[in-house]
Amino acid sequence: MNCITHLSPGLWRYPNDESLRYKDIEYWQNIAKIAEKGLFDAIFIADVLGVYELYQNNDINALAYAVQTPVNDPVQLAAIGAAVTKNLGFGITAGVPFEHPFPFARRLSTLDHLTKGRVGWNIVTGYLPSANKNMGTKELPHDERYEVADEYMEVIYKLLEGSWEDDAVILDRQSGKFANADKIHHIGHKGKYFEVPGIHVCEPSLQRTPVLFQAGNSPRGLQFAAQNAEAIFISPMTKEYTKTAVKRVREALIKAGRDPYSAKIYVLACVVTDQTQRLAEAKYKDLLRYVNEEGSLVLNSGWLGEDLSKYNLDQPLTQIKSNAMLGKVEEYTHSKTDDGKEWTLRELIKVGGIGALGQKIIGGAKEVADTLEELVNEADADGFNLAYATTPGTFEDIVEFIVPELQKRGVYQEEYAQGTLRNKLFGKGDRLPNSHRGAKYRVGGELSSINDYANTGRKY
């Protein structure tokens, strides 16, 4: 995240951590170079627009401990990183409630042009009440946020996929015509939440629609992800619950009429590694000394939609009523920790203080690689969304110790595939597959035969 404290409160104080440099271009370009050296698929930039103010019903602790505040915009980081890399993808987060789809579609196309098709979009519906307050909008019920997102995506698909035909740009130097206007269509959208009558103001980029990421884990969020996402993030905190979470996603994809493997499933994991198991465990123990417990409670209060200062440290987390991340609330209610304990605040702080609410994998190269392979093979996951303890230290360690071990086992790429991020991930070209919801809005698609809004006689 484009901030100081993302998922590991207090770790900015750790020796050699550079997160205080989050305002520097060189800091982000260095992270991009490290990731490309390690043949990572992409850097995923999370985001929130708002302040964590549920804990003790104020924002004092969020500000005091720099808990995802201050936070800069994520979108520019894709262009900054692409300038010093050739293959690395960039997944940027942007919230549906906070930017109208018409200008946001332009931002997506611009990034896809500048990165030569290496951008993805993590679609979020927002969960911090403070964001709605500062936007002057009311906080919607959890499921209605996804109703808005459904229509938002419809507008995005119409603009990116259906406004310009593939051969609209003609570059006729003799006549001076840049484009054939008859092949650029007004989308004529008029829905419950948005009205967008005109054209997309950018010519098509390589991917048109960037690779679509999503992390909805509630029943309604999962439905949305299954209908739209090409990569789905999950964050189960135990190995056993990982199997359940992956199975739910595969089943949701089938229910949405898609192939269960048409989307990649990435498990949130924080890897702490070194030359040996002993050194890795010592490093983890040292990292724990810097965890800020108050900051961890601030984060978790925001994620769970509940003021956790009201709870005793050893009280089971079974009474939370949330309008935020419902999937997490469900996990705490229906699962136990890896050592069989009920989820309490004490367990939450212990597990979530470093790398937040995902798997903790601690060990030397062999031990970590064993665990990664086990999670992929037994849980049917596709890969990992790597949380960090320190930056860039966590990434440097993974590139130095883990990547070579995985390559030696033949389970990790040794070179990048050619083309866009979508082609690198799926090997089936640059554009959305024909079976995807968004492809139906292309000219000639089953959802594209509406009259042109401008009533020019052209057809959308």
C-alpha cells in the first residue's frame, strides 16, 4: 500500500525497513525491480480512502501509529514501476463508490497504454464509514454496495469493450481522418445508479479491460467476484480453512456459469525466511518485538466493522455484527486457529500483527517451499498474494531464498511469457475471453444491440 503501515503495525521501526520512503519514486521503482528479478507476476497495490476510526470511536490511534494513514494514491505507482521494468504486472486498487465510472475508465485505459498492457484493477466496494462521510454520501448496506458495483462494471465494460470497434482508428493521411466515427459508439447507459450516454474518450488499449482482481469473501462479494474477477484473493488464516475457502470460490465460479479454473485464486501469505529454519525463526521472533498491538487492533476493528476495544482479550470473537468484511467474521465464528483454539483478540493480535490476516509461513527455503507446495496441491489454490513484514526486506528474502528453491523443484517460472499481463497469467491472448461477462458488451456481443444514445442512426 502507498503508505507507511500497511499490514504490519510498528514494523516501520525495524532496522533497514524503508517504508518511511513511501513518498519517493525511487523506493517504488526499487520494489518493482526486486519483484521482476524474482519473476513475480505482479505487484498488487492495496488502498483505502478514509481513516480507521472504529477503534475507540475515533481516529487518534490510527493517526498516532500511521495505520494506513497517511495514504497516497495507488494508481500512479503502475506507471512509475513500469518505467523501470519490462514484464512485471501492476494491480492497482480503486473503490467503486469513490470515482464515477466515466473518468475512471479513462484512468484505466491510460495506465494500460503506458504500461503496454501490464495493468490490473482490484475492484473494491469500500468498508470504512469515514470514506463515505468525507465523500458526502451515505453508507450503504453491505449487499447494496455490490449492487452498485454490478452496475459500475456494466458501465466500465460498455466503455472499454463496446464503445470503440477494433478497426475504428484508420489513420487516413490522405483524407486527414484519424478515425471512422461510425465505428465509435455512444454507450447510452441509463441505470439506477449511473447515467453515461456518451463514448469512451480513449482509443482502445492492448487489454482494453485490465485484468480484473477481486477479494470478495462474503456470500454477496463472492457472487460478484465469480461474475467478474479473473484473479481472486482469499485470506484464510489456517491451512484447513484454506481448502474450504478455495472450494467455495470454485463452486461460485460454476454457479456463475464459468469454468471453475477460469480465475486464479491467490492465498494471502506472509513469508519470513532466511538461510536456515533456525535463522528464520529467530528473525520472526525479532520482528515480533516491533509489533504495535494498538495498531493491530485499529486495523482489525476497521476490517471487522466493530470497535474491538469493547472486547476482553480472551473473549471469543463470535458476537461481531459487521457491515464490513463479512467473510472474516464468518471465519472467526466457524473455524479455529491452527493449534485448535477459539479465535480471541489475543490470538488475533498474535497471528495478525505481522502480515495481517493470512497464512504465516516461517522457515528456510526447503520448509517454506514445502508449505507453499502443500497449500497449492492440497487446497487447489493457484498461487500467493504475499504480505510483507518489512519492505523491501521481505521481498528480497523471498527472491534470494524461496524463488531458486521453487525453480529447482520445477514449480516456478524461469522466464516471463510474452505479451500483456492477461496473456502472461492465462496464455490465451490479451483480451477478456469470450466467455467473460465483459466480452458480452463488445460490438456484436449479446448485450450490445441497443440504440446509440445520440440517436444518430448508428447502433451500439
